[in-house]
Amino acid sequence: MIAFNKYYSHFNLLSSILIVVSLLLLIFKGLNFGIDFKGGTLIELRASDSKINVSSLRDRFNQMDLGDVSVKKFGNDTDFLVKFENKDNKKNIIEEIKTNLDKSFGNNYDFRRVENVGPKVSAELLKSGVIAISLSLALMLIYIWIRFEWQFSLGAILALFHDVIVTLGVFSLFSLEINLSIIAAVLTIVGYSMNDTVVIFDRVRENLRKYSDIKIFELTNISINETLSRTIITSATTLLALLAIYLFGGEILKGFSLAMILGVIFGTYSSIYIANTVLVRLRVSQKTVLREDDQK
Amino acid sequence: MLYFSKLRILFITIFSVLFILIASSNLFKFDDSFFDKKINLGLDLQGGSYLLLEIDNEPVIEQKLQNLTTTIRNYFKEKNIKINNITIENQNIFFNVIDNDKQSILDVFQDENSDLNPYYPRFKSHQLEIEDTGLNIKVNFSKQGLIKLKTSSQDQAIEIVRRRVDEVGTNEPNILKRGNNRILVELPGLDDPMRIKSLLGKTANLTFRFVTNDENDRFGVENLKFENSLEEATVSKRIIISGENLLDAQPKMDTQNNQTIVSFTLDRVGAKRFGKATSTGIGKQLAIVLDGKIISAPVVRDTIASGSGQISGGFTFQSATDLALLLRSGALPAPLEIIEERTVGPDLGQDSINAGMIALAIGFMLVIFFMFVKYKFFGLITNVTLIVNLFILLGVLTLFEATLTLPGIAGIILTVGMAVDANVLIFERIKEELKDETNNILAFDGGYTKSRTAILDANITTLLAAIILFFMGSGPVKGFAVTLGVGIFTTLFSVYFIARLFTSIYVARNKDKEKLI
């Protein structure tokens, strides 16, 4: 048996630091919103001429008076991602850009993807993203509140907040782009983290009923160990699947799978080191679960 | 728990085979229409264009208010009630009344069966709201009035949009209402939406009006710019004929001077009016105005009674074709703005499909290999279940002809990764049971019973996340929610029916085996 409980306070401290640092990052550095949430135009461009590279593209685009233009390589050497604000929401902007690029590069490039999100739509998408995440947290709270005692709910929700905040913190730290698929990833993380916590909690509660003489400090450790092999296998297969998406699923899914990978790691960690320590700190005992049973 | 009746086995087999067959209809052609279904590929996979249009209702509201002032004025004139200084400001109509008439005016607006202020009998709310500030009365659209106005302009607009898109002839366009002032246009297979965008961006409001020098024209005048030059002309506001009078419009080559023109045919009312105007207006310039710009202003040389004519204006063949198309499909009730556009080229779509499939294959193999190494025979059971699960999932998606997107493929891969969870929970539980339990069959039973709540909880939480995502998410992300959500059900089915069937057979045959798992 691994003594997970030996490190409860160490990891609580670590988690607190992680959360504080993430919050500071989110407040002061903020998130790098993509055009889905900020509005603007995105062009994925494939070049068939080696003359076309990041700097020549940047030169061309900067001459077009589009405001802040970002040009990046996308996946391999011939693919580029160009983003700009399109502040005035010009109508025929794509046409203009094409004529302009034709002048310097002829026909040696191809627009593989064009996205243009107006300011109204991006504001709405951001709003519905925030609502979706809040709603999912609220629903999880209600679900776990129905299924478990309040101490458990608190533990699970704290673990959830930790996972969401720290994942977003990592995205802020490395300025990774937040787009619609990241919201999907965050929601899935919420589901996954909850899933992981609930499995351990289920065992904790079962053990609470079984053993009246074991303190919660010990009991959580027993429960974590009993479910450990499941935790490892499920996390491993999920991570393997996600790794496959990250490495082979193409550039578009990179951000999504990265967020999910982080979420699964944090979710697994928080089930053990946050959810359970809340039970310990709240001195959950056999009485906690038996009282509920009486009521039923 | 261990026992599976023959009927149940039959049911499980039929169910699984059915869905595997449906899933395989994506690869083969079936004669039977029930099996011949295919998963729809989302725009991000097959390539295509997604356009979200917003109707700008401001001009419609202005126009309606303008008409209303005339209606109100005439209405009270008939009743011999005096109203003065009728003006429009910030989408409100203001007018002054004298004290004696005030009550009767208010009564007209507040009467439940008022013909000036309708809607009450149907919506329990009037079309217009009236606010009385002393002797100045303010009238504007009520909430209900605005909703009605917006939905009706949306109804008209979607009809016109459909006609224009159909005329261009893209395959299977999808045109849907969004809210009460938006229209969603999905154009599969279209990798350059430039032409459609420019066609949808035009209101195509066509009018024929005389150029005039008379500043005191009875209908008022306005200065309009020419489409192709910086010149201006003063044009009467009196409309001779408008786009509504057109029956047909076609691009043509004018053989005399080798110019591209648009020839048009008028309906009876239009032909009559056009004939009359051209007979009285010989020598005058008739301006052809499209969306507030003069295309051309030819001089009337002869009476045109045939009800057909032509528009010239330095067109290329393409622009003449487009103008003819716009005129044929009719004018939009209000300008449209493209507020969101997402276009994916077909080769990127194909690349995404390939990448998704490779990721799925590799993810699948990694998970299968891992499970086999970890659990040996039980791993094999899990793996068979996993394969059947994948097919059933594809089968369900095919049956409902769901739309598969790139995030949707990610959802399938993720389902593969998470689907082992339930089986692992069960097997681990059986292992634990075996520590105190010598009877293999009882341990097996215990494993299934005791793991049930955890499995249920775990899947419900993921399902909740998927449901929220389905309702809040848009486009490709919705596809992810669908595969993730459907995946949960197929996983539970395959775990509790297929995997359990195999496990029970194995346990029954090895009930005395020392090390079961």
C-alpha cells in the first residue's frame, strides 16, 4: 500500500500555490483568445513556393493595413496561419488579400481555411462558453450533492475548480490559444475529473460504512489504494488515446488534445490530493454517512 | 447474474450485428434503404462554407414608421381629428394634439379591436405603444410589434437567400433561421464563397426613376452617385417601376455595339406603367437605380409598350449574369451582413479525415495493446467489447445520419480511451472479491453488483458535460458532444451485455480455476 496520506499537506500546499499562481496569471496575463472569442480573421495558407515564408508573408500582410497581423508556421514548412483583427470588419477583405498576394507570389499558394468572426458573434460565443462552463460546474455540484453528503460535494467541486483553473493557468502561462474546442476540452475535463473523484468517493463511503474504527486519514488512503489500479489504467488508456490525437490528429486538434491531456493529469491528481484531503479536513466519520442512511 | 437466457443472447447478437451492418453501410452500398445510410461529414471534413447572416432591420423599421405616419395622418383626417407636427425621431413618431381630441386619439390606439393598432386579439398586445406626454404624443413599435416585424422580414429574407443560393447551383445547401434576425447558410463542397457572399451582400433594390432638374418635384428628389463613376445626378423619388414588377431578367449580348446587357420582362402592371412613363417622358433621362446607386441613365427615345427592355452599364458577362440573377430572385427586405464565416477547402477536409482516422487507429491499437498486456484474457474480452462498441457507435451515428466533425472524431477516440473504465472497474472489483471469496461465481457476481454505482456515477457526469456541450456548443464542437454522448450509451451497452456475456461464459467454464483474473 502506498502512503498517499503522508503527503496530504505537502500537496495541499502545492495545489494552493498552483491555484494562486494560475489565478494571478489569469488576472494579470490573461488568456490568449483566438478569433472565436476576440473576433477577427484567420487564414490557413499552404504554399507551393519556397519564396513564401513567415517573414515574406508578414511583410506582405503588414503592407495591407490590417492592424495587428500574426503569421505563424502551422504544422509543417509549407503551411502558415495568418491572423488579424479585421477591426473595420471589411467586407471583401479576403478578395483584397488574394489580389495583393497574387502580385508577389503568383499562384503558388492556396487558402485552405478561412474564418471570419464578427465582433457581435465573438462576444456571444465567449458568453455562451462561460455559461457552458459555469452550468456544467453547477450541474456537477447538484448531481454530487444529490448523490453524496455535502462534505463530499465540497471536495469534488474544489477538485473541479482546481483542474479548470490550473489548466487555464497553463494556457495563460504559455499563451496557448483559447478557442471553441478548448471550451469543449474544459467541459470534458470537468466530466472526467468528476468521474475520477466519484469512483474514489464511492469507495470511501463504502469503507466508512464498513469500518467504524478507522480514522478518515487512514480510510481515504485505503480507498485510494483500493481504486488505484483502476485509476492508473483508466488514466493511462485515456492518455494514450489523447496522445494519439495530439500526435496524429492534425494541427487543428492540437490545442484541444493538449488541454485534455493536462486536464486528465490534473484531474487524476486532484481526485487523490484535493477531493480526499477535504474529507480529512472536514473530519468526515462514519456518522456522516450513517446519518444520511437513517434519513433514507 | 451469471446466467444469460438464450433469448437474451439472441437479442444481444441481433442488436450488435444490426448496428455493425448499419455502420458498414458507410463503406458498401446496400440496396435496402434502411441500411443504405451514411454518416454526414461536417463542413470541416468535407470542405465547404458556413455563413451566418444578420438582417439589419433598421431600414425596415424606418420605412414602416414612414408609412405609418401617412396612415396615421390619413386616418385622423378622415375622422376630422386634428394632429400636427408629425415627425419621426429615434424610431419614434411624435405628433401634437389639441386637448379636446386627446382622449379620442388615445382611445383609437388603445381599443382592443383598433384597425390602426392591430394584433391585440391575436397576441394580447398591440403593435404600437403609445406614450402620452401632455399634448405631445409618442408612438413606437411595441415588443410584439418589433418581433412580428423581424420575423416577417426574416421570412422574406430567407426566401430570397434560398432563391439566390439555388440559382448559383451549389449542391445541397442548408439554409436555416437562427433567432429572429439571423440566417445560417451552409454550403458543402464550396471552397470559394466569394460569389455567393457578394450575391448575398446585395439588397438588389431596383427602381426606375426619372432624372430631374426640378428641385420642387412633388415627390422629393435626391442626389445619387453613379455606380461606375464619381458623377452624380438628381433623381426624383417617384418610382416608375421597381424590381417587384420584373418577371424575368437575363444577361444578353447586344449585337449592335457588342456590349453585355441585362434584358428584362415586366409584368402587366409594370409594362403599363413603363409604357406610360416612356411615352410622356421622351427626351428625359430615366435612371436605373440599384441599391441607391445609378447603374445607368439612358435617354428615353421612344415609347416602350412591349413590357420588355434592357439595362446597359458597362457590364462584364459575369456582372451581367449576377445582376440578372439578383433581379430574378427579388430584393431582400433589408440588408444582410455576414457576421461569421468559416470556409474549409476540400483538401484540408480530406487531410483532417486522414489525420483523424490515423489517430483513431493508433489510439485504438495503443489502448488494445495496453489492455491485453495488463489483463491477458480479460483484456481480450475488453478489446473485443471495444471493437464491437466502436462499430455500434458508428452504427448509431449512421442510423441517425449524424454529422461527423473533426472534434467528433476526437470524441470517438476519447470514447475508446474512456470506455475501458467500466470494464476495469468491474475486473478490479472481481479481483478484490476474490481475495476473500473462494467461489469464482460469487466473486464475479459481487464484482458486477458492487461496481455498479461507481460506473453509473462516472458515466452520468460525463454525459452531463456532453449534454451541456451539445446545447451550448456550435458547429464542429457539437459533433464532439454527439459522439461523446452516444459513446457513453454504447459503452454501457457493450460492457453490460457483450462483455458480461463473454465474462460469464469464461467464469462458468473456469469456476474452479485458482487464479481467475
